[in-house]
Amino acid sequence: AKGKLVLGVTNGLPKLNNKRDHGKRRKLAVVEGKRTVLVVRVIASSKETTKSMEELADSVFGSASGFADADDPVNLRSQYMACSYGKLEFNPASDRKRSRTYKGEGSAISNGAVTVNVDTA
């Protein structure tokens, strides 16, 4: 029926079919699987966040960050896991030792997080 809403049943569950869209609805990308995430804490020459690298990692990964005091039960990782019904999982980037940069400084990745110093002058 053109221009009408139709209530049907699919696999025993009610389903509302909007016949008005004629297949013109958005086709969203399906993103599933495990993804590696790196939390970056930036310290500029004049400013820095009040949160530590550990606190930022906790807000993204919760106890999965691996930091001793990590206990944020509602975090980016947990909410994507819940909303995707466990089909999309964000995991901390692997630990890496400090490496040298062109200015002789470097940062280490620890429990999926790193602190980067940026010269803003």
C-alpha cells in the first residue's frame, strides 16, 4: 500500500515496514570485529589536560586498559560493545618502548595510551 505504514511479523518479532521510503533509506556501513585504539594525551607548551594518561585510558578502555587503578565501568569500549551486541570491540594498542624523534625525545605506549609533547611556539 503506497504511503502507508505496515506492521508485519519477522521471525516472531513485530516489524514496522515503511512503504513510503521505496528503498531510499541510508545504507550504513557495517563495522564489526576487533579494532586497536591508541589514546593520545597532548601536552602543549602552554597547556595540558588535567587528566593523566592513566585516567584517559580508563575512560576509553576501563579495566581493559591494564592500569592498576582502572575501574571506569562506563567507558568507550564498554558502550560500543553493548551497542553492537559484542560485535565491535575496541582494544588498547600494544605496549611499545620509547623511541627517539627528530628532537631527541620520544614517548612510550603503555596500556593503549601515550603522552605527546607539542611545541606550540
